[in-house]
Amino acid sequence: MSRTPAGSPHDPRGAERFNEERATYVVQGSSKPDIEAGTRAIRDTVKTLKPVPGVYRMLDSRGDVLYVGKARALKNRVANYCQVANLSGRLQRMVAQTRAMEIVTTNSEAEALLLEAQLIKRFRPPYNVLLRDDKSFPFILLRAEHDFPRIMKHRGARKAKGDYYGPFASAGSVNTTINALQKLFLLRSCTDSFFSRRDRPCLLYQIKRCSAPCVGRIDKAGYAELVQEARDFLTGKSGAVQAKIETQMAAAAEALDFESAAMLRDRLRAATFIQGSQAINAGGVGDADVFALAAKGGQIGVQAFFIRGGQNWGHRAFFPSHIQDVSDEEVLARVLAQFYEEVPPPRTILVDRDLPDRALLEEAFAVIAERKVEISVPQRGERRRLMEQAARNATEALDRRLAESGTQARVMRELTEFLELPEVPARIEVYDNSHIQGTKAVGAMVVAGPEGFLKGQYRKFNIRSAQTNDDFAMMREVMTRRFSRALEEDPERERGIWPDLVLIDGGKGQMSSVRDTLEELGIEDVPLIAIAKGPHHGREGREVFHFPDGREKMLPVNSPVLFYLQRLRDEVHRFAIGAHRAKRSRAISASPLDEIPGIGPARKRALLLHFGTAGKVRAASLVDLQRAPGVSAGVAQAVYDFYHPGG
């Protein structure tokens, strides 16, 4: 069943759980930047609280969220922060920055836990354990709004009607599974519009990956049987499905229907492929997620296996941040709470250690899943062997992470020295433009930090002022918009949105353009570097790095710093081209009818289906417009008046 975050506007039970508009209030404290001011603000809040369940937010002097916590009794929990001597160093620093608190009351502690996870995801507070994950998990979706359901990959909110199977660990694993399922069950993957336009089978039918229901090669009952077999297979009844196919293949061979027997043989091979691709033996486990934690060198890695119907649907390693002074058990509990804020929990969650508030987590997850959810530590049998395998993977993933971190640290130190930066950059912004002879121009910004690319902070700019093929003017517009906004939103540079290094894809001209633009804005202390391809392009080429003072530098072709900077340049190039292609695609699909006020997609479609082209709509008489199906007299008059303003 699809689910929205607890309390969101789309949650039908949100009003029953809590009402943030009604239950939220803020108690302001002193703005003096010290621990006594923070304690005083917390005491002022405690005076207004009751011993009821809820969620509290610590706010700094700017109103930014420092920490989100949940409580069974708000008054008692928040009062603990006034006992400064009993707090860890991390929490003492948090209290010293606190200048206000925001409170939300809930009906139960389980609801408070759900809201806490939702708010942590939204605000990313610096004192909460954070599960950093840039992408949502993919699912397989069997759509239910058609006589011949479609099988497809799905990400994001589960709003469409149908059966969802997942999560899968990666897009690659779900794509591989869908391809095999198409061979096994011959289900269509095309869109409904493509399906409705077919008058002969497409290529997928020819390569035996679709049963061609679009042209009647299979009837509704036969297709429904394939859909049910797919559901059985995805819910763990793969043995029964394989046995059925084997029986059908034997019967076809006995009847000398060798073509049907060969097709059934290929389907059986696809089933074997799916099961053979399960690198983890999870037979007998059913539906379960497996989590194991490894800690080393001040970092933590959490390995997750996703088991559905006894089949392994992939695994993913997580590396939570802000874990100082937090126990391993508490970190794992926070990871679970944030992970299942977006992913529906299975019936069983296996962990490698006892968790604080285990019963509370089970209660909260049961609210999400609308059925019982059990969290357990396996002690023996297949589940124990699966947990040991997850633990080994967690340790190996963390070792790789630490090794990569050490290498990355050396690369960043060498980069700092080569580019003559004052310190190792914590935020690098890379810029590029993409266009065709000045048309559909798009500027792009990608951001890299110590842990890699920060894709949630990428930005694209629809370039408006430069109407010709002028890269320099385009770059001036992008930099003006980016840094004018930074000056407006964070003039004191306290919020971490200012770059420590700006890398520009271009040469001397782009460097001069950016340098002059920032100087006009009064910004002279942001390090600038332009990267341009050297005299020998290609894999053996050596990039030239242009400095603001006109100097040029190069790196050896085997330099790790060069590889890192090339990777940054290639990423912004990829992002810019993708944004430009998307803009061109939208322009291609645009219609002159879009300019008519009051004409939405449905009415535009009705007009085009009736008349064929926008030109024929323009030439149509008022009477002809009124005859178009789905077009009212008022709409027909509006269209006619738009094209014939003189009457």
C-alpha cells in the first residue's frame, strides 16, 4: 500500500495523529551567544510544557533547526537539557547555540517518532544523526488501471494504483529484474498512449519479451494469468511458477508443439536467471530487511540487505553522519527510523544488536505498514548466517570507505597546494553552460564536498539575457544570479552556502568574465580557477588551469589531482547537457495552443485530436470549434477570439 509521510497533507490519518498548525508554538529566548542564554531559553520553554508526547526543535538565533528530538513526556525530556553538567560535549555545544524552541504535541510516542524522522529528513539538523542518501529507492510497479497491466520501474511517492515490489538496492538491479521478468511473463512495459496507438506488434514481441496484447495476440484472460504468475513469483512463490511452466513445456513437447515448448523453455531460463542472480541465500527468510553495523576510525557503516519472498533484491551500504558521542545502538535505531520514513517496512527487520526503544520502533513501523512489524536479533539458523554475511559486508564496506577517505584526503591536500588555496576546500562549485548557437541556453552548477557530489544542491539557470552565441555573457549572467543571491541570503557567510573554490569549465575568456563579474559585486576573496583542454585533446590531453592573475599551470597526465578535477569538470558538463536536452525536448513538444489563456492539456489534446494540427485549429470557424468533442461553447469562443481578435 502506498504511504505518505506521517502528518503530510496527503495523509488521511494526519489529523488524527497530530496537527502541527494547532499544536506548534515557539518560545523565544535570549540572543546572547553563550550556554547560559541557551539554558535560559530552554527553561522558558519548560515552563510552558506538559508531560505529554511530542517533538521539540532546537533553533539558533537565525531560526535554523539545530536538533530535532521526540519525547514520551515533553516537560521531563526538555528539562534534562537544563542539567548542562550531565550533557555530552556535543549537546553542550548545541545548548550554547539554542535561542528558541519549537514544540509539536502528538497523541503518542510512536507518532512522535514518526514526526521526528520526517522533520530530520526535512531540516537535516547538524546535531542529529543523519542518514545521508541522495536517491530514493526504486520499486517494480504492476499498474492496476488498465485491462492489460504494465510492468515498470518506479521511484518516488507511491500514488499510482497497483502492486509495488521493493525496495531494490539500485536502478541496475531493478532494471535487470524487469528485463528477466519480461522474458519470463511477457508483460508489456510500454506507456498507455503507445499501447493504444499500435496496429502491429513492436520489437519487444519479436524478441519474445512481450505477448503483444496491444494487437490481440493474447486475450484479457490469458494476460491476467501471466500477471498473476508474476505476482506469485515476486511474492516468493517462484517454485510453483517454475513447476507450472515445466508442466506446460512438457505438455507442449508431447503434443509436438515445439514452438510453444521453445518459448516456455526460454521463460524457464529467465526464471532460473533471476534466481541465479541472487548472490545471497535467503531461502526461508520470507520478507525481511537485514541491517548490520560496523564501526572503525570514528566512522560507522551500516549494511542493509533487502529480502522479499525469499529473494535477494540487492544490498546498500550507508554511512551516517553526526555520530560523535552517540552509541552504536542509538545510531542504528536512528538509521532505521529515517530509512523507513520513505520505505515501507517489511514484516521482519533483522538487526545485529539490541536497540534502545525497540518496542517503540515496532509500534511506529506498524503504524506505517498497517500490520505487525517485528525487529529481532537472529540467534541461529539461516537468519543468523544471513546476519553474519551482512556483518562481513558492513566491515568490508567501511574498510573501503576509510581507504577512499585517506586517498581523497591526500588528493585534496595536493589540490590545495597546486591551486594555491588558503585551506582545503569544503565546498567546491563547478560551472558550465550548454546551448546550440545560443538557443535554449542553460547554465549549470554542481557542488562537491568532502564526501563526494552533493546532488541535492545542484542548480540550473535558464539563461535569459544572452540571446547570441556568447559564452562569456552567459557565464556573467549565471555568476551574477548565483552570487547576488548569496549576498542577499547570507551576507555574513555563516550558513555554509558560499564556495571555498569556484571551478569554471573554460579558458582565459571565461576566467576574465567571472573575475570581472565578482569584482563588480564586491567579491574578491572567492578562489577562482578555469579548466580548459590543453593543446592535445583526448585521453592523453593535459588540461590547462587558468588563474585570475593570468598565470597558467598544468599537471602531469597521471596526477590523481588531475583525475579529480577532470571528474568535477565532466560532472558539470553532464549536468549542463542534460538540462539543455530537457529544455529542447520541452520546446519540441510545445504547441501554439499553449499561448491561449484557459486552454489546459485536456482541451489542447481534444482540439488536436479533432483537427489534427494547431494550424487547422487556427483556421477553423467558430462553428467547427464548437463541434469538437470535449470543447464547450465558451472555450470555442476563447480560441476563436485569440486567433481572430478583430472578430
